[in-house]
Amino acid sequence: MANLLKKAASGLLEKMLTPAQVVSVRAWQPSTLHEIVIHTPTVAMEKWESIKRFKCQVETLTYRDYTPAEWDVDTRQCTFYIETGHAGAGSRWARQLKAGDTILLGLAHAAPVPEKPGEILCLGDASALGHFLSLRQLTTREHYPMQGCVLLTDDYVFPASWQYPEFEFRVKSHSNGQAELEQWLQTQSLQAYTSIYIAGNIPLVQSLRKKLKAMPDVHAKIYAHGFWS
């Protein structure tokens, strides 16, 4: 009965998804982070005013959420950054994608932009990279200066096209990498930030949020979004 209900629910969800085409796939060395560009002709990107996510069908009856990191309204193309060095349906799906493939996805809201102008601090792991880059595209550096630290699983070779100096990267040595982020935080003037975005691994997000809220020099509004555990 449970399987029948799951199939029925999946069938309803599939009817709500729309097709998109893979334009290009690039693996960042050592090939455990994939940069995937897709064409979504029916998505009205010009109306986006908040961070979005796409629910993608990665296997039969299996879905994963990915945030469009960059998008071009004119070409209707957007980019996913997906770490693929771990076992899982999403990783398998991303590794086997190639230009010309058709995928099914549905658009949903993920997170709001800051309520008021001011400096933004971003903290998270590689699964949050799209989240933070989406926030960057939705805001201006004049009114929303941005800085962030992102944990990576591997020491990736960044392509020449990477033009985001606001972000620093740390390769996590063990566990969820919280120690590396806390060490980096000690070099920052936390009272300067108006908004703090934490995203990625759920235990990491919860722990960092708790620590930041307890710090007397943190006056920022904290936006926390856990993606996986």
C-alpha cells in the first residue's frame, strides 16, 4: 500500500514538473563538483524576487532540490553547482548528465532576500553555493556588500570564469567542517553585518545559528536553511 501511495504521489508530482534541457556539464577537478547549465524556456526568471530552488527528478520516484546559482533572463539558462563525491541519487544523476539530456523539474520558493540593506555574511558548505550565489544575483553590492566562507569537500581547481571574490573557501578536514568556519569567523567583525545566511548540512546550520545568536556582537538577522544531514 505504501508503495502504491508513493507511486500515485510521484505521478501527480511529475504532472507538475516541466522539461528542461541540459546545455553543458563541466566537472571541476578533481571531478567531484559539477557545473551544470540548463535551459528552462518556460520559467519566468525576470519575476524572481527571492531565492528559488528546483525540485529535480533524479530517479524514478526520487527527487532532489537544487538552487539555480546564476541565471540569464534573455537566454533562459541557469546554472547548478552540485558536489558529487558522495554516494546518493542526486550525485549519480549529476555525474551522468550530458549536454542534450532532458530533465524534469519544478520551481519553488527557497528563501527571502534581506529585509533591509546592509552587509551580508554567508556561511555554509558546498551544497549552499547555489543558495549564496542566487542571493548575490538578487542583490546589489552597493546596498548589500557581501562576504562569505564556504566549506568544500575537495581542493577544487576553479575555472577562469569564476568571478566571485566575495567568497573564501576552506577544505573541511573532518566531520561537517564547523571548526574551520568558526576559525574563519574569529577574523571577522561580526557587528558589521546586517544579515547572516547559514545554509547546508542541517546539524552544521543548527549549531552555527545557536552559536551566533549567543554572541553579544552579533546584531544581524539570521536566515538559516538546512538542506541535508
